[in-house]
Amino acid sequence: MKVRLGMLVILIAMTFLITACTNHTGSTANTQTSGVSTMSNGIVQKNDNVSVDYTGKFENGTIFDSSQGKSPLTFTAGTGQVIPGFDNAVLGMKVGEEKNVTIPPSEAYGERNESLVQQVPLSAFGNNSDKLQAGMQIGITNPQTGQQFPATVTKIEGDNVSLDMNPPLAGKTLIFDIKVVKIEPPKAS
């Protein structure tokens, strides 16, 4: 479902997300290396295409995501394709190296921002209003850019819907076990 909200809400949400994605301080890491050959210079550098196996956990040990049983996560290092703390953690690693990194909210999805919890008229959902349920994730569209971002329906009361536009992992310290499985230097243009 797509909903068009006022520009103020959109700008607040986008400002929060941009701020959360540009803060690069505070993660801690423990590193271990196992010998595996590599096709590049052997060390992850900015703009290298990197493939990693990973497991993401909360501080209580609960796993929230993993590449186990799937293809490795592939991204271009140092370019913001992944959260800043994860991006920074792989820079300087070697193929076969394993690292455990603790990433604070400031280097992940940011702190929760209660101003991103908004009341929206049920009528804004048009014919889809009867399909809404608490806990449902929906797409919100910025009317000026057409860009879509997620929001969670937290409750429906009377003629209003409460939407939480915080990222689901906002405010959480994340712990990742990372293993670099492949490094490819950037392709020449």
C-alpha cells in the first residue's frame, strides 16, 4: 500500500535516515585470520567489491539476520551500500579473515526518534484502509521524489492510524560475525 503524507513528515524521516547513515564512530571489533588465497591485493579497500558471510545478532544473542545457507552478501566497500559500522569493519580485512564487531546505533540505523511516530487519517489509505493491521509494514511514498520508504502500522484507533517510520533496528546495538570470502578490485572504467 502506498500513502502520501505531508512533506514535513517526509523531510523529518529523510533527515533522520540520512543523519543515521552518515555517522561513522564508535564500533569495536575483535579480529581473527585464517589463511585463504585472494585475487586482489588481499586487503579490502574502498571501492573493492567484497563478498562476506555474516551473522547479525542483538546483544542478547538473538540472531536477526544471517547469510548462512544463502549466498554471501556482496557490496562495494566504503560506499555506503551497507550500514556505516559494517562498512568500516570490513575495510582492511583480508580474504578468510573473520571479525566480530559490535556496532552502536549511531553506526547502524540510528537512535529511535519518537517524532517519526505519526498519526495519519485512516482515509489517507483509501480502499486499502480495511486491510491495515497493527504490525504491518507498508510503503510510504514521498510525493515530490516518488521515493518509497517503509513504515510500520503500530495501532489503529477510530479514524486514525499510528505509523512508526523509524527503521525496525533503530536504537539497537548490533553484533556481527563477519568473514570475508572474496575481494575484487574495482573494475577499470
